[in-house]
Amino acid sequence: MALKLKVPNITCAGCADKITESIHVMEPDALVDVNVQDKTVTVESAASEESIKQVIVASGYDIEGY
């Protein structure tokens, strides 16, 4: 499942690393692409959309519309 989320409070590569690491703790095989400039996170994973969103929010980030 490919999921693209708008995460407005991504500000730097450190944010990208934190989000990527958090998702990989839950789903080690997930493909994660964080675009700092566009403030988007794209995830290809077997995990559910809800669990991916929960991990991002638990890392301290907001998801537009969530």
C-alpha cells in the first residue's frame, strides 16, 4: 500500500530521519520517502494507514486532515 501524507511541521532532514526511523521500528521493511521541501511523507508498507499515521503523530508531527 502506498500512502502519501502532508506533514506541515517537517522542517529539516532531522525531522525526516526521525519519521523514517519511527516507521521502521514498527515496519522494518517499509519504504519511506520524506520530502522536506514539499512537507510530505510517502510510505509503502504492509502496515495499515491508521498505524502509520499513529506512529508519525507519536513522533511529534502533525498530519494534515488527521
